[in-house]
Amino acid sequence: MQDSNDIALPKFDGERFFSALDATRSARGITWKKVAEQAGVPASTLTRMSQGRKPDVDTLSALCAWSGLKADAFISSQPRQKPETLSEVTALFRADPNLSKEGAIALEAIIKAAYEQIRKIRG
């Protein structure tokens, strides 16, 4: 039983995700074995997903990259929280192919320090 003060935890809809994967597979005219090869995931994992098991984070990432699906489209929670600005900036720096890992970390440190200082002044 959920207390009225409890926050609803986000849930990943694995069934809906698998259905969307199946639609992608079908549209591309390939077998599940081929999906596994192209996405770089074990075929047995796809079989387990077809039986209602949820993928682990690495499998989810590989299947999203293969299919073009966005994982957050299959996560339900109401209301959805707006991401923190610093977490979005950090993710952008880490994804930037023009930055080395060390460069991204250095920029994060600079931005975080400036952000915290300005936020303190304002708040």
C-alpha cells in the first residue's frame, strides 16, 4: 500500500519498448537474430525481453542506439522532474567529440564552480 506522502517511482515499460523494437525490426525486414548481431546484444537477451524481462542498462543503450528509440519515451512517472542544469551541461560535455575526457572534466569543474558561486549570490 502506498502512503499519500510517497512519491511514485518512475517505471520502465519494457513491454512497450519491446513492441517498439519489434516494429523497427519488422520495418527493416530482419530477424531477431540479425537485430542481436547489429545491436551487439545476445539473442538470448531479446528472447527474455519477449517474455517480459527488462533489459539491463547496457542492453537498453545498445538497442536504443540501434533502433533510434529514446529510452525516456518508455519511462512513466507523473509529474516528470526537470533535469538539473548542471547534469544536462555535464552530459553535453561528456558527449562532445571535440573534448577529451580530461577536457570535459576540466570544463565541468569550471562551470560547476561558477554556477555555485552565482547561484549563492542570487539565492
